[in-house]
Amino acid sequence: MYLVEFTTYTNPAEVSYEFGSIDDVKTFLEKNRELLQFYVVVHKNGNIVKL
């Protein structure tokens, strides 16, 4: 499981989404990259994932 924490240009509040696979995370980021101001991907074991 992966957690993506992010802010957008239209909503500066931090939001978190959970994903079951890294492929789901990559798809989400590709579709929303223009909207994201900042994001971090964290694996369920606590390690930050660099994409």
C-alpha cells in the first residue's frame, strides 16, 4: 500500500490518498501532475518513494 500526500494550486490544504500499487500511484500522478503543487509518496513501511 502507498500513501500520496499532496497539495494543489487550488487547494493549499494537505490531502492524502491511499493506493494499492505503485502503478496506481504513477497513473494518478500522470493524470494530475499539472494540478499538484507538492506531493510525496510514502510506502506502508514508512519509506519515502522517489518517482
